[in-house]
Amino acid sequence: MPLSDTTGAPGPEAAGGPLIRFEKVVKRYGDNVVLRELDFEVAAGERVTLIGPSGSGKTTILRLLMTLETVNDGVIWVNGDSLSHMERNGKLVPANEAHLRRVRKKIGMVFQQFNLFPNMSVRKNITEGPVHTLGVSKEEANQRAEDLLELVGLKAKIDAHPTQLSGGQQQRVAIARALAMRPEILLLDEVTSALDPELVAGVLDVLRDVAQTTDITMLCVTHEMGFARDVSHRVLMFDAGRIAEEGTPEQIFGDPREERTRTFLKAVLETG
Amino acid sequence: MMWDWEFTAVVVPRLLDGLVITVLATLIGYLVALALGLAVAIVRRVRIIGPIVHAVMEFIRTTPLLVQLLFVFFLAPSGMTALTVGITVLGVHYAAYTAEVYRSGIEGVAKGQWEACRALSLPPLRVWGAVILPQAIRKVIPALGNYLIAMFKDTPLLYAITVQEMMFHASGLGGQYFRNFEAITLVGLLFVLVSVPSAILIRRLERRYAAV
Ligand SMILES: Nc1ncnc2c1ncn2[C@@H]1O[C@H](COP(=O)(O)OP(=O)(O)OP(=O)(O)O)[C@@H](O)[C@H]1O
Ligand SMILES: [Mg+2]
């Protein structure tokens, strides 16, 4: 089952370049500078975990990528397309909704609070995007929904409503909903932190499965260090809107160079 | 003072005629208020025209219905019947209230629902039609229902613009037979007869939609 649709024509900068590129990105809320000229790149197929203390800007990075927020300065490139600008007659002009929709289709997001549509069945939640955004036929969308529910172990719940599901089940449906769009990039923002402890493992198992069976690029904010170690190629440690340290999970978790990373990891181990 | 049963027999059939007009004006006016109020609540979120529409609705909400009825009645083209004017003004007046109700319902939908729509790139028609409004309206059904009753109780004002609803007949015949007491009492009774069952029905609907 192909979970990722990578047939879209790459932009001019995409050939061999990174899939995601942050270029001197600045994000402010009023006087609060959340991201300070942030630079980083993610290659296609890479799994990156973002860690760092509360308020360090991890969620903001994912929200910027999902175009739920806009940058104040700098550029975010996805597959050679800017999220804030587009080319028209050889000139860069502010991105319009059509451009954003096109870029956004490559990106899926799973939220901490699931954000399933409570007025729709599980099936509808999953088929809504493919049918109405991608123009997939109802039958095909249904088939996708069934396959994905199989993957997340909830095939029996296809006609249930979100309110009838546990938090863990809802989050697994939310993962299926995001995957149904066949995104190239999957954004995961603390997807297990709203769950009761006994439900966390089920969701993480599903995500491990996704990581093993697909080549979807994943950006993942999590405090689950075991999971981060298992799935990620690279860990970015954020502090005050900057990357304080980056490396392989073995290096960051086993032998952090920065004092800030050590303090943070110690705090997470104590509370988590 | 004795109750005049003979007069009652004369006036009740006319009052029932009037009741038909009253119910008709309420129902059509209510549909106008529901549809227009919804349109206003959505358009209010649009830049530039949103604030203009809001200002107009605010003006309508803060001037008396009776004044609006008379104003439009005197301005209306002669081809427009008093009933049409009455229904339109009632509908538009109450749209100013239902728009506020819808607005609170829309604002009550969790921010995460908008973000999920955005993450799926759903087209605006689906965002509103399949996600936001179904959730928003469900929550405000009780408040909308209350305006149906309120509107019904405001219909006697249509008498002022010669619509032949209940008050029109009551005051005409009551004056003619010097039996205003019976006439008005009967109008009140008929109002109770309709609004109490309606209120019960609305509460029942409310309970049904309050679940989930
Ligand atoms: N909508 C907003 N309005 C104002 N300030 C905001 C908004 N969203 C985030 N912030 C601020 O931006 C900063 C970074 O927030 P962000 O949510 O990205 O942090 P985070 O690293 O995800 O933290 P956490 O681990 O607590 O989730 C914080 O100081 C936060 O208060
Ligand atoms: Mg966060």
C-alpha cells in the first residue's frame, strides 16, 4: 500500500536539495521573539525529532510548516516552494490561497488534542480530505480508510463516532486521517502527551510502524525519548528559538555536549 | 361583568383566521431570520464588508420593531402587501438577533477544528458546511428556538400596519360590539394555546440535540 505520493513535480530548487529548508526564519508574537533567524534543513525521508524546554518554539516550527502561522522574516522552503511567496511572471509575490493549498497538500499534521471532527464518523473523518481536497473517488477513499484503519488497528471502529473512542483510539484515527492524504511530510506535535499513560504505547507502536513501512519525512516533537531513539535519524535540541545542539539520537541522548541539553534531558527523565 | 358567549361565537372564527396569518407570518419570518442571520454571521467575518454589515445589524437591533414596521410600510412600493412588509421586517429584525446567536455558536467551535480543516486543505464550502456550522448550530438550537417564540409574541405589532392577524380582528370586532374584554382575553388564550405546545416541542428538540 503506497502511503506516500511523491509524484508531484519538484520545484526548481528541489533537485537533490533538501525537502524542507528554514532560511533565517524569524517568528515573533508581539515583542516575544520565538524563532531567531532559524536555519535548518530536512532531507526527504528523514525522521527528525525536536526536543527542548517549554516555550522554545517547537510547536511554532510545525505550525509554520503547516501554514497555520506565517513567518515575520526569512523563508521556509518545501520542495523548492516558498510558504510565504510564489513566483508570478518571474517575480516573487506574496503567496495566495491556491499556492498554499498546493504546497500544503504535501504536508500532514497530527495534533496533541487529536482535533477529529466530532460530528462525523471515523470513516468520514478519514475520507473527507481525500474526497474533497484531492478529488479521490468515494470508493477509493473508503478503501484507503479501511486499509489505514487496519494499519492503526481500528478497523472495527470505522462507523463509530470520535466521542465513542478512547483518547488513544482517537489519536490513531487522527494518524490515519493524516496518512489518508498521502503526505510527503508528517508533522507530529506531542501526539501522546494528552493521553493516559496506558494508551501511549499503542499510538507509538502505530507510528513506529509508519516509520518502518513508509518513506514519509517525519518531524516529531516528543518527550518520549525511547520512541525518538527508535525512529529518528537526527535530534534537534531547541532552546529559546535556536538550535542549541543537534546530532544522532545516540549522541544527543547518550553523550550530550551542551550543558542545556543535559539539564533538559535530566528534567525530562525525572518528570516523564 | 358577564362573559358574552354570543360575541365569543362571532369573534372566534375571525380570530382563527387571524391566527392563521399570525402563524404564517411567524413561520416565514422565522425562516427569513434563520437564513439571513446565518448569512450575516458568516459575512461578518469577511474584511471590509463584515464591519459594514455588522453596523447595519446593530442599528436594526437597537431600534424598535414597531418603528421599523411603520417606516418600511410607508416607504414600501404600493404593490407590496402589508403582510409581505410585515414578514420581511420581522425576518430582518430577528435576523439581527439570530446572527448574534450563530456568531456565538461559531466562536464556540474549538480552534483545533479550523486547524484540522486547514491541515487537510478542505475547501471553504466543506469547512463551513461539513465541519464548522454543524457543530456551531447544534449548540445554539435552544437559543434559536427561543427567538421563534419571541417572534410569535411580537406578531401583534403587525396590526399597526393593517395586517389582518388576530389583534386586527379582535380590536375591530371588540370595538364594534363593545366587547374588548372578551376579544383581548380570547387573543391571549389563543397565544397561550399555540406557544405552550411550541415551547414544549422546542425543549424536546433541544434535549435531542444537546446530547453529543
Ligand atoms: N498564538 C500565540 N500568541 C502569542 N504567543 C504565542 C502564541 N503561540 C505561541 N506563543 C509563544 O511562543 C513561544 C513558543 O511557543 P511554542 O508553542 O512554539 O513552544 P513549544 O516549544 O512548543 O513549548 P511546549 O513544550 O510547551 O509545547 C512561547 O513563548 C509561547 O508563549
Ligand atoms: Mg508545543
